[in-house]
Amino acid sequence: MSRDLEHAVASDGTRIREQTKPAMRSYLAATRNFAAGNATPRQFLERSLELLESWEPRIGAFVCTNLPDARAAADRATERWRAGRPLSPIDGMPIGIKDVIETFDMPTQMGSPLFLGWRSEKDSASVRALRDAGAVIIGKTVTTEFAASEPRGTRNPWNTAHTPGGSSSGSAAAVAVGIVGAALGTQVIGSVIRPASFCGCVGFKPSVNAINREGSHDYQSQSCTGILAASLQDAWQVAREIVARVGGDAGTPGLQGPETIPPAEKPRRLAVLETVGWDAASVGAKQRLGEYVMRLKSAGIEIRTRHNDDKVAALETDLVNAMELSHRCNGWETRWFIRTMRERDAAALSRSILDRAQRYEDMTLADHRADLRERARVRAVHAELAATCDACIALAAPNHAPEGLGSTGNPEFAVPASLLGVPALSLPLFEVNDMPLGLQVIGYFDRDAGAFAAGAWLMSRLAQAR
Amino acid sequence: MSRDLEHAVASDGTRIREQTKPAMRSYLAATRNFAAGNATPRQFLERSLELLESWEPRIGAFVCTNLPDARAAADRATERWRAGRPLSPIDGMPIGIKDVIETFDMPTQMGSPLFLGWRSEKDSASVRALRDAGAVIIGKTVTTEFAASEPRGTRNPWNTAHTPGGSSSGSAAAVAVGIVGAALGTQVIGSVIRPASFCGCVGFKPSVNAINREGSHDYQSQSCTGILAASLQDAWQVAREIVARVGGDAGTPGLQGPETIPPAEKPRRLAVLETVGWDAASVGAKQRLGEYVMRLKSAGIEIRTRHNDDKVAALETDLVNAMELSHRCNGWETRWFIRTMRERDAAALSRSILDRAQRYEDMTLADHRADLRERARVRAVHAELAATCDACIALAAPNHAPEGLGSTGNPEFAVPASLLGVPALSLPLFEVNDMPLGLQVIGYFDRDAGAFAAGAWLMSRLAQAR
């Protein structure tokens, strides 16, 4: 559908006034036409801006935009594609940046009145890399307050009475409706995987440290810069182009893998994780996963679960505490920041962030070190699974996006990969009540390419699961 | 001398107009009088502000100050000491903050016109911890441009025609004259050890990641937040109080060691490193070190060098490339930042920073990964020395501070510990031509306490070396 609309625009210039259903637009797919001379990055961008105009009033995905510079950047990309010399495969790609990540040309407001109009005066490493790859930064996308839990009004494009998830709310919504081909998000608990699942786009939370976080206001050891994208190809390419230019976090090797998405590879053995989210999962969600697992078995893939594999069972047991342990780590690691904000103006902070900070007020360094050791222990338990299972799969959320904008929903399914520091993908494979729900693929540390290879196979061979 | 002057002020209120020789003031030593009720943090601060008034026009150590809030903080500390309930041993300590480290109440200008008046609107983790420990943040100290090599006018208090060293220029100068008991600095090549040596104060560059760097504009994997201080005791305590409250870099255990400075411990065996700086070292500097080593031998300490120990020789060989390898790592890791600055206004950048960025413009991710592997290899070579030597010692600089303000001097002696990611101390033990020169103690990764134990012994037992 998205493709048809684009063609209509490209051929006769007709403006489509409104799209009723969200439809993603893969920029990588579109570049085939640029190379052939049938379309241009500027045309792709203009369609993006039409979608922005029609969708934005309903979904509120953006905090601010810089459209004049975006158009100029798209024109430069157009010239480069015409000359056969794009800076990268994503040259000209419209991209949204979660508003906790710095951009020198736009404010970074972090979903907080305390940073209203605040300017970093510099790009984050990731944004600089994207610009150097030719990407077109069209605007800053809505984040919850300081990428924590307090929502800031973005709506789910599948049903605007429902949450888009968070904290990368605007990034997921903007990708879902095709305004951008990809957007940067961040995740420390469930902030990429959850909104990707709720909005029906691809979500990629990399191995911890694999994408340079410098200039992202995101201070936790589990934090990752992640990608929301229209396809697995787009997600991999955006991540790869960033890392090729600025690496991972300073001192780490950065995302490992080929220059374009790894070829699809059929897994031999998968572990299905229930996680503590299972109790909260809807009948429909469990049913989708159950049917899907049956089809995996039919395709000859061996399935391990807590019921037939001791190592999986051990991991499930160790993950029971994943949420509390993650919150404790994060609580210690952000306490200093919240303290300064409280001193500046406590009334400008949400109740939820004040309460959360209060909970970890008495933690000591010794407590925190014990938490880090416990996390390392659980990570080692997970790493052992690599000997027998190619990846883990799980629901990405307990159900489709819940109704209401007061909460960004339950992150219990997303937190294990955050705690483990390992790559996770949300693949838009399921629907429940006509709303999207993601299948999560959880890979192994620094083996993000393996998660993509499995994910690509699952997307291409079993995508009819919807 | 400093003590005498203070007494004069305290007893009759006379204002000392000018001090001719720099003299440091240990806050920890002064707190003994607070506990006894003979002096107060506010009095200590007022003496600081007199020294600021008399020295600052000659040395230019500060970019800006916040004296009203400093006085109010000192008054609160005074109350707490009176009540017998100081927040920490450094409650009330006047501290300077290098102007690449964020403070919510003052601009962070990074020695660059591109950040003139720029405000982070938040404290760095380290500054927040200091405030929570009761420390009195009196101002931001001069840094070279972006903590790199372009000087910003600070003068050496021992001779104002000479450089104070850099990049933590203002921090070292302010500590040396007693305006503050300690100051935060940063080091990625030689930016703490070098100015400490040149200004004659204690410098502490911790193990990499050991002090939380969040909110310090300092993006390299070798970067450390370090401490310039009036004594080893003050240096340890400041580091310890920061880490007790905000830990090391997120996800790391942070500085390991006791709550107060580890007891002095006589080393059994020390390695003397010449490093590639040796060729540039002055006759006087070599003589001081030579005499000192003789006295260590007389005290029964076994000395290993490249001439009598294969492992030391191997390390010396591997360190020949330390400067180039460090610059390559740093060059890759900061390239994205310089690119954005260049796009904002290339004319606002120094020639030296533009040239340096240019040199690493063509580096690839593969190049950088190879550099990280090489660095890890050299680190392993150094780590092996731990089996035989309690620590390494070396000059902290090739000579006293050189004349002229156009360069911050030669960092070749400081770079090995930066490359190795290990703790280093500069101890103000030597003088050449009536100007200070530091003895460097280089410890092992995450064993900063061991370096302090050795350093404390060297300071207390062999301090007559001057």
C-alpha cells in the first residue's frame, strides 16, 4: 500500500490527503529506484513531509523539526545519487532522532520542562555519523521524561486512543507511518523493543556498547542507542553506517558484522523464553506465539523451553528478578542526575521519576557493586545457552498496545535483553485485535549479526504468521 | 609558610596582600581544627578568597566563579562541623572544577569560543557527588581548548613567564597557590600529571573508568577524571568521596580502596621507567631522579630497570609508540566532535586542533580496532610486571615547566600511564632551578590504593629529596 501511494505521487504529483492505516517505507528498497534514475531522495523526503503533515496532528511524534535543512540535505543526496556517488547506502534517508540525543541544529529537551529550548550546540556521535553518511535528520522525536516512564502525549498510529509505548515513543510512531525510514531510540529497560512492538515496526536494541552513545543523555550501563526502522535491512544499515564512522562506546570494538545485512540463516535450535511477562500476556498473544512455535517445529527447527532444557530453565529462573535488578542498577546510576534536577526545580519533575529516585536513595556503592556482580552472573548463565541454541525468541510485549496515554505499557518482555546486555530485535510478525505485536529475537553479546541472520530468516520465511 | 600566614589572618584579621611563593593548603589537615572548634570551613574559604584575589590577576587560573553560593555552602558546612555531623571528611572543602566538567550553576565553556556562556543546566556526576559530600565549588578552572593542546593563558605561579602545563592548567595553578584544596582535572595524554609536576602539587590520574566521567566533555577511552590536590591525603579523599556517591563510569566497580588514604607501605621492588621522554629530559631532572633512586636503594628497595630486567625492557620497548598510539585512539574517538565544531565555525577552532583532526581523517573502523588490540597487548605486558614490581616510578616531566605560554610542554612522561589505563601519581618531590618537578608513581589497573600506599611511603620517608 505504501508503495502504491508513493508511485501515485511520483508519477502525477497528486497529493494523498490522508492515509488511514500506518504503512512503513523502506528507504533501502527505494534506493534501487534512485540508482535507476526513477526517483530521488528529495522526492522520497517530500512524501515523508506529506505524511508528516497528515499524521503528525493525530499522533504527535515530533518535538521539533528542521525542514529547510532537511530539504537541502536531500537535494545534496539527490546530486550524489545522480552522480553515482552516494556517501553510503543510506545517503538521503529521512531519519528522526529521539529527543534525548543531541543535535547541533535543534534543541534537545529530553521530555522535560527543565530542558525547554536547551541546546547542546553539538551533535551526538551517532547523529554526526548519520550526517556524514548523508542521512537527512528531519527532527527530534518525542521521548518520555528523561527516557523514563512519564509519557509525553504521542499516540499509537494504529489506534490513537492507545499508547505507542515508550520511551522511544515518537521514533516508533514516526517510523510506523512512514514519515522516516528509521529513527534513533534508546533502551535501558524496554524503550526500543516495546514501542517497536506496539507500533508494528522493526526494533533493534544492540549489544550494550555496540553503538556509540556519546551525546545521548542516557547514563546507565544497560543503556543502548537503538534503531526503529521500516525493515531489518534498514535497521542493520543505519546501525552499521553509524558504527563504521564513530564505532561503539569509546574503547569498545563496536557492532560486529558485515557491511550490509547478514544473509538470512535458518536457526537449527531456538529457545523460547516465557519470562515473568508470561503471566501478564494476553490469551491472543500466547496463541500467536504458540501457533508460531508450531510452525517453527514444522519447519524442522528444534525448540527448547524451560520444560525440556535445564539451561533454559535456569535462565528463566535467573531472569525472574530482571526488572528489579535493572531498576536498581539504573537507580544508582542516575541518582546524581535526578538530585541536581530536584535541586533546580522539584516541581518540574513528574511524580513517577521522583518516586523512582526516592526508592534508590539509600543505596551504597557496596550495594551497587553487588548488583553488578549479580548481573554478570546472570549474563554468564545466558551466555552458556549459546552452545546449544542459536537464539532465544519471546513475545516482545504481553499484548498489543494497551488503551490509554497515561502509561507506556508493560516492559517485562523487553527487560531480559536489557539486563543481559545482548542484542534484541522486535519483528512485526503478529497481530492481535488488528493491532501489531512483535516477535522478539534475543541474540548473544557482540553477535548482533547472528540475531539479524536468524531474524531475517524468520521475517522472510514465516512472515505469513500475521 | 602557608600555615603561618593563615594563623596571622585568623588571629588578628590582617589581610596579607601578596604571597611571593606558592604554598598549598591541605583541607584535610585543617579539618582537625574544625573538629576542635578552633577554625571553620567559612574561615578556610575566606583565606581561599584572599589568595584568589592576590594570585588570580597574575596566574589566570579561573574562567568564572560563584562566590555567593560558595560562601553559603561554606556556612552550611560550618554548621555541620559545629554540630559534629560533617557530611564527609571533605565537607566544606573549596574545590575548583576544570571547565570541561559540567556544573549547573556556572557555564561550561571548554576553552572554546564555540561554547562561550554555554550552560549544561546540570552537574556532572563528579560535581554532584562533591556537593553531596559538602564540598564548596568555588569556580571553573581554565582548560586548554577542549582539553587538548591549545593553551588559554594560565601562568605558572612559580614563575609567571612559564606554562603551568595543561590541559588542566587552572586546576593545577589554583591548587598550587592554595586557593583550593583540590581541583578536578582530566587526563587522556598527560593533562593531570604534567600540570601537577609543573605547578608542584599532587596529581592523581586514576585507573581508567575508576571515577565516573558522566558530564565531563571528554570522550576518549583513555580519558579519566583526575584530582589535583595539596596532599596525597586530600587527593585520595576527594576521589573516594566522589566514588562512594556516584561510582566509576557506569557499569564499572569504581575506585577500589579504603575510606581514607591507604597506610604508607614501603615497596620491596620498584621498576624505574625511562620512557621515550628520557632523551628530552634535562640534566638536572635526570640527576634528581638518579640521586633519588640511589636513596631508594640505600633504603633497601630493589630497583629494576630496562638494563637488569627483561620484563621492564619489554615494556619500555612497547611504550616507544605510546604517544602515537594514544593520539590515534583519541583521534578516532573525537573526530565526530571536531567535525561538528568545524561545521559550526572552523575559524573558531585553533590551528592545532584542526591539524590534529585532519591527521586522523582517513582512519577506518578496522584501523581503530587494530589500535585497540595493540593497546590491549601493551596493557597485558605491563600487567605482567605486577608479579615482580610493586610499582613503576619515572619522572613526571622532562624538566621543570618550560618558559613561554604558547605550549603546555612535553607530555611524553605522562602518556604511558594514559595508554596503559593505570593509576599514576605525580608527587611534588623534586626541584630544578627553584621550580618544581614531580616524581611519578605508576600503579596497576584497579589497584589505585597500592599506588597511594607506595606514594605515601615515598612522600613521608624520602620527601627530603628536594
